[in-house]
Amino acid sequence: MILISDLTVQFHDSDRRAVDGLNLTIGKGEIVGLVGESGSGKSVTAMSIAGLLPRRRCTATGSIAIGGEELLQTNREQLRTVLGRDLGVVFQSPTSAVNPLFKIGKQVEEVLVIHTKLTAKARKAKALEALAAVDLPDPERVYNSYPHELSGGMLQRAMIAAAIVSNPKLLLLDEPTTALDVTIQAQILQLLKRLNQERGISMLFISHNLAVVNKLCHCVAVMQRGHVVEQGDTEQVFHNPTHPYTKALIDAIPRRKQEG
């Protein structure tokens, strides 16, 4: 169970709260979508969960707990013991999330080096298993490749492998398909669905794309100017929205013209 309670974040150089009293629960094996326009507070929420808030530049209150362990109010050292072990993160741009100087295998193994006492041989086996789990062809070759040797779609799959290699409780996905073309985007969504079904990993999928969220998520929360204005079962929210902002977002989804 992942529980976010009354999360409030205010940057010291702003009069407006970036996130204002957010409450969100993600059950075991549940995929929850967090949607809204740029500036709605989605990315700040992601940064809060991932422990990436610049604490000198903002004040954050409330609680973020994974499996009963507090993240928001803990110190950086304690936070590092939870991140990676219980929380895997996949960002929008895979090229900015990797170190170009290290081979993919070592980057997938990094969390195992930090959180386990596995031998080098066992870590490699785990990494290869994770690379295979995300449908990368020839995991051994990918393991020994540098980031620039992979396509954008392959690199994003490798980053998903790095996020799931330790079997975390929660996968935090911050716009993970935005930088990919439509075909690769669809493949990544299918991969996430399969990982959720096979491994039971809970997911928080952050996106501005409601059409993508509708395909993937069990539940959805809609953010506007730091507030969650509507949340519930995805099908219910999409087919019977109650908030004008939600209705506007849904009306803005491009629809194929019917032939005839």
C-alpha cells in the first residue's frame, strides 16, 4: 500500500503552492494515473515521491509512505535505503536518466550493488533476467552496450529493467512514453500492463496524455493548479466526469474521424 496524505509543497520563490493537500492511495497491484496540464503539480508530486525535491528551495509537509515507511519526512540516508529497494523510477527521457560512460548492464545492476549482497555473477544474472523481462532482444548484447548504441525505445526498456530489477513495491513512471514515437509508445504500454499483471507491481503513471492513461490505468486522479479536482475509477471518470476541468481535458483528446 502506498499512501500519500495531505502532501503540500511550496517553493520559496512562489506565492502559490505547487501541490496543495494532495491525498492519494495506490493499492497493491494497482495502476493509478495522475493527469493534468503542465504546471498542475504532477512533476512536483513525482519529485516528492522520488526524494528529488530541492529541500533548500521549498517546504514540503504531509506524508508519503510505502509499506508503512515514511519517505517525505525522513533524512536522505534513510531515504536511500527505501529508494531502489521499494521504489523504482522511470523518467520521461531515457537519455537524460543514464550515464553515457557506463555500459547498460552496470547501470541495471546499480540498485543491486546498493541494496543486496549478491555476488557479481548473481547480479549479472538478475540484470539479464530483467532485460529479458522487458522484451529486449539479445539481453547479453544489451548488457554489454553503451547507451548511445541503443535506440530510444530500447533505452527506455533498459531503464524499466533497471527500475524493476529489485522487484520494488511501486514503479513511478513520469511521462515515460512522451519522448517515443506512437508505435514504440504502444509497445511500452503493453509491456507495463504485462509487468503489472505478472509481477503485481503497483504503478503511479504520471502523464498529460489522457488517452494513454485511459488505456493503462485502473484509477485516475486529475490535478489542476496543485489540487486533485477529481479522482476515481478510470472508466467512470472518462465516461462520467463531474469536474469542468476534467470534462475540458477529455474533450481535448483527439478523436479519429469516422469514415463514411
